[in-house]
Amino acid sequence: MAEIKSDHILDAKGMACPMPIVKTKKEMKNIGSGKVLLVEATDPGTKADMKAWAESTGHQYLGFKEDGDTLKHYIRKVSDEEAKGETSFEHIVNNEQLKEKMAIGNATIVDVRESAEYAFGHIPGAKSIPLGELDHRADVLSEDDEIFVVCRTGNRSDLASQKLSEKGYKNVTNVVPGMSEWDGDVEKA
């Protein structure tokens, strides 16, 4: 797996339970929505604890990597808008409909999640263009392609679909619910 990008790093090495969680909770208050926190810990108990804590607080646990004795946990702070689950872009397909389009072979899939989310698992062949980079990277897409935009739940992809449509892309569709319920093939970066 390639190096995974994070926005903030928390050093919790040498700390025992419950301190890695206590420090993580405090650090999450200091970072912006959508940002990825890397928590470096040496306590093996954090393998279960970090995921359980993130899920109980509504944040997105992306996964962990082992680097020698250090466990590198990646957690994404979820925004209030994502938690509400509201979408407004009119062209929507579900995951099963996307699979049908992929089987035909005429789908351009754009994954607008953060690079760390993409690295831990994405739809094979999907182009990674995080939502925050879409304005200056959209030109890698063809305006004539049939574009399917995916994120974790359909909220960021809703915003991205609107942006692409406003930029003149004619055939844009938001995939709901996206990767949170994707049961098809997955690649890791």
C-alpha cells in the first residue's frame, strides 16, 4: 500500500488504554471537518478501540497500517452535512445500477473521497479526485463521458455532481449510498 496522506498527526506512542482514545478525542476537536487524523500508537488494544470509538462518535475509521511496532490509525472527521444524509442532485443511481453500467463498460467513475479513504479501498478503475481538488482537476474528465460520482454515503458526491454539472459536464450521476454499502470488487492503492 502506498503512503497514505493525512492532514494531522497525533503521537500516542507509549500510551496505554484509555490515553490514546482520550488524546484522539481531544485532537478531533481541533481539526476541520473532512480532515484525516493519523494516530500513531503502540498499544495493541487500539486495533479494536480506535475503530469502536470512531464509529460510536460518528467519525469515519478508515483503517490502520502496521509500521514496525507502531500502529498507524487513520480517522476522518465527518461533517455535520454528511451526518444529515441529505442530497439534492436530481440524477441518482444506486450501487446495483452502477454495477450494471460497469458491466456494460461505459462508466467513468470519479471517487471524491479523501486520498486516505481511496487508498483503503475503492471501486476498480475509479479516478481519485477529492472533492476539495475537483475545481482544479475536473479537466482530466471528458465532458462527453458518462460520469458516476461516488463517495462514502452520497453527500460529497452530491456536491461534486452539482459542481461538475455547473462546469458543463452533461452526463453526471450521483451514486447513493456509495462506498458505505458497496459490495462489489474493491482495490487498494
